[in-house]
Amino acid sequence: MQNILNDIILSNKKCTANGKVASYIPELKNANIDDLGICVIDKDNNIYCAGDYKKKFTIQSISKPIILAMALMDNEWHHVFSKVGMEPSGDPFNSIMKLETNDTKKPCNPMINAGAIVTTALIKGKNLQEKEERMLSFFRKLAKNNSLEINKSIYESEKLTGDRNRAMGYLLKNDGFIEGDVEETLDLYFKQCSIEVDVVDLARIGLLFSNYGIDIETGERVISENISRMVKTFMVTCGMYDASGEFALRVGIPAKSGVGGGIMASVPRKMGIGVFGPALDEKGNSIGGLNILEDLSNKLELNIF
Ligand code: GLN
């Protein structure tokens, strides 16, 4: 396995030159464009790392499946899905369009920004501080890493410039999909996106979903089997935004990407995978990350279809 990972990193390093680091959140511009790293944790808890696996980056949209799991644990499912849909949007992750053109005006799914703002509003807590604490401790539990923290400068950078998300938040409140204070919901949304992780954290989270919510080391049930299944299904249908269909064909593994350059992948009953490469394609997915996952899927026959 170690040799396979080393080879895959080496052979995909050059493709990072074809991408661009996200710059619409000003602080993300500081990433190093040719970084490329991977971590695989298998069902026997063997950990394999290669490339720039020690680099830290913000989780960005990879927080969306985790917040979905939390929203489903905090609320009745029919309530959650009365506020957010189950269908791929076919639009970019930050599109506002279908909030007007859909018959229901409901966000298409929880893996795009509009849908994630809704699931964020469903997180329980008596005030913003309690919600933030609950959220961070849930992320820490899933990653089995108590040192996870919010990167303050990225959070502030996004909060300052996140007017498209702000516009969606107010529209969603107007149409009855979120209740309560919009600014508080957005604050929690910007914070979840700014949690700093590495590929090992992502592989751990992927492994938990791959093992249907049971921690393989302790046997503890962290997330129900059903919720784990639902989250992986959304990762397949919507996890790579408007490139989810092509990714399912080329790679065939439930996965979720973020504009920080990370991808969290979860191969049912086999392994969790974290990859990082901040050079993004035009849809906002890591170019190196996509290629690494395609190569790994082919080499190890991981395609679930
Ligand atoms: N924080 C980012 C945003 O809201 C997350 C988007 C992403 O990773 N695709 O724009």
C-alpha cells in the first residue's frame, strides 16, 4: 500500500499546475499550489500516508456531510427534509438560482451552500456559543482528534466577504426554510467551514462513515447506521457538486470535496481516505485529489458500482 501511495502522489504531482487555488475567500490564496498529500486508514486501523500529508488546511465544504449527520441526529428526519431536498442540483456549489426557480424554492440538497446553511440552522443549542461547542466537539469526535480548532483568520476572511452566502441565508429565512437569527446561522456556517484539519483527520472521518458509524478501535456507535448510509448516499449523488456524475463514473467512491483542496472519501466496509491538493478545477474540486482517487480506485478496485 505504501508504495502504491508514493507512486500515485509522484505521478499526479504535475497535474496541480493545471489548477488554481481558491481566491474568492482572500485568506485561501496563501495555499501552496503544488501541495499534494494522501492518507488511507483501512478497516484494520492501518494508517498509510504519502506526499504532503502533514499540511493543515480548512475543511470547507467537507463539513457539510458532518453537519448533515448532526442535523439528522438533532431533529426528526421528516423535519430536516421538509427544509432541504434530496436531489443533485447540477449547479455550482454557491448557486442561488434554484432558490427562485424551483417550485418549492427549497435548496436542492445539503451538500451545496444553500442546503448546508439550512442544516446548520437545525443544529440544536441554547445559544450560538453552545451550538459552536457542540459542533466542534462532534468534529473532534469523528476525527478522533481533540486538537481540532477553527482557523480564525480564514473564518474572519470568509465572514467579511461571504455576501453570496449571506444573501442565500436571508432568502432562505424569507421563504421559511430557516428560523431564528440569520447572522447567527451564517456565523456557525463560516466557523464550520474554517475548522482546520489534515488528511489523517479526513481519512478518520471517512473510515467512520465507511464502518456505518461505529468507531473501529473502540466499538462505540457514534452515528446510526441509517444516518451513515444517508450521508454516504448524498456524497455519491451530490458530494462533488456539479461534477458528481462524472466522479461516480470515473472513481465510484462516496466522496466530499472542499475549496480548501481537501477531499474526504469513504469506501464502504473497507477504508477512509483523505486527500489534499489546493489546486482546484473550475468546479472547485481538487485536481490532484480527483486524479489520485481515480488511480487508487482503479489500482485497488474500490469502485462500489
Ligand atoms: N466556505 C465555502 C463557501 O461557503 C465552502 C465552499 C466549498 O468548499 N465548496 O463558499
